[in-house]
Amino acid sequence: MIEVIPLKYGATFKRVFSRPEIFCQFASDVLNLTINVDRVETEYEYPQPVGFVRSRYDLFAEDTAQRIVVEIQQHKETDFFDRFLYYHLTSMIEQVRDYKAYWFNKTVYTIVVLTSIPKDGSVDFSCAISDFNPVDEYDRRLTVYPHRLIFLAPRKVSANTPPKIAKWLNFIADSLDGKMNENDYSEPPFSNMLNSIQRINLSPEELAEIINEATWEQIKMQSADAGEARGIVKGRAEGEVKGKAEMLKRLITRRFGQLPEWAETRIDTANVTQLELWAEKFFIAQTIDTLL
């Protein structure tokens, strides 16, 4: 078993799937067609927003030969159905912003990976597809719109999950506890993906981004109001220090066991800069002593 950074974190998800060869293989298996791209953009935004909401795509690429736009999003918020319908439609409307005809010259595919699922049971599937094609009174599907919006839930893989999709979702789900058996993934592209998410292979900047995301997730879970949580993270300096200190203590306890009193005191009295330095070292430190 090796320690990995779970693919529920944006930094690792984008690190892996922004590689063109992995992006293309994943998209091709999910969409059941061949995708070829040379470059994958991260945190992509269109130059001008459509409407009053600026959409930002985790991963964005175009197959220019086939005139195809493929977007891959990793998401954990509860408003994902509405949010990603908007994102999907934005990529379609963007094409006709300056045109005089109702014609979309590029097909848009949006793939949403849900690394966590709502507790209300609204997600009870591993793969759900909206293809926008109308169905007539004879139950015949009219194939007139090739665009597709696809939701994938790795935690819900079953015997009914399409095999090509299941292998990707199983890999993502296996990463979520932070440990994976490298013998299970000896073939590319999965061996390459596994190498990319090993803790020892991430940069200090990526580790800092992950610890900040983990802090936000923890505070958000403890707060009934998302606006309040956002205020805790982005608000006063003392709130930021407390949130990061508490998250760091939880992570250290989970990995190394109960915190000694001296370590807890040191974390509680540290400033933001010191906490971020420890966060960068967290995934490569072997003991509490070497970390602090």
C-alpha cells in the first residue's frame, strides 16, 4: 500500500486529468468516442461571461479537428445539477454570441465527477446522462442534438456501470481514503495516474493548496450556513488561524495518533505563516517531531 492524495481535492484532480493523454483516454471512455487534444486548460474562463455569472471550468479542452469542446469538472457542492447545466449551456451559447444564426458549430460535452454525494439520496447512480434529444409519442429518440451533460459518482459504482467508465470511477473511489495498492494498477494510464498522486511527488505549493481546501471542507461541514463558513475562512485573521490550526491538528492526529501536549500548544500559538509551512511539510514528514 502507498499513501496518495485523494482525488477529491482539486489540486490532485487537476494535476492528473490535465495531462492530455489521460484527459483524452478518460473522455474517450466516458463518451465512447475518440478524443484528441494537445493541451488541457485548468481554471478556464471565457473572455466574457454569459449573463451575470462567470463560469470557471476545472479542465477545458477542444478537439479542433472534430470541432468538439470537452469539459471535466470535479465537484462536491449540493447545487451541482443547476450549476453544471448552466456551465454546459454557457459553452453552447458562447458559440453564437456574435452569430446571426441559431447554429452551434461545436459539440459540447460536459463531464461532472461527484467525489462526494448528498445525504438526501438524490444521487443513487454512478452514471447519468442528459443528451437533450427529444422523444416523440412513439418513444422514438430524435438524434438532433449531440451535446451531452454527464454526471459520474465514483462512490456508487455497481454491476450496471458501463465497464469503460467503471474502471475510472473505481480508481477515483479507491483513492479517497488516501491509500492504494500499487499492484492493482500496473497498466497505463492508471500506473501513471497513481504515480502522480503519491504524496512524495507533490510540490510544496500543491500540498499547501490541498491543506487549504481540506480546511475549507472541514469548516464547511461544521457550519450549517455556507456563507458563515466562507466568512470564517476568508474573514478575520484570527478566524483563519484558528481554522487552519484545528484542521492541521485533526490531520496530524489521523496520521500519527494522539497529539502530545507540547505539539498542541505549539500549533495553537502559531501564526498563519507557520501553519502553512507545517501544512507544506505534512505529507512528507515521517513523525510529529520532524514535522513540528
